[in-house]
Amino acid sequence: MHGAQRMKTMSKDLFSVLAEWHPDGDFTEEDLWDAIAEVNDVDVSEIMDRDLAEFI
């Protein structure tokens, strides 16, 4: 997949995970990192030190 297409697909998956885990829309930054890790199939400790803007 090309860059913009990949990010669009990942974002959709990220938002789906967040909606499933936090249907009220109330989540913390830690929750967001957990969801990003879930979408990317990695442990959160592998990505949490990176810039959040890379993922959203």
C-alpha cells in the first residue's frame, strides 16, 4: 500500500479499535497508545517512545 492509503486504512482500524474499547469516546493517551499497538500488532513498549503524530 502507498503512504496515504496505508495511513487511511490504519486510521480506520485505529478508530474502530478505539470505538470498540471506548464507545463513550473517553480515552487517555495511554489508551490511544494501547490501541495503536493493537492495530500494528506490536507491544506498546516498542512504540510508546515515538512521536504520537506518526500514528494518527
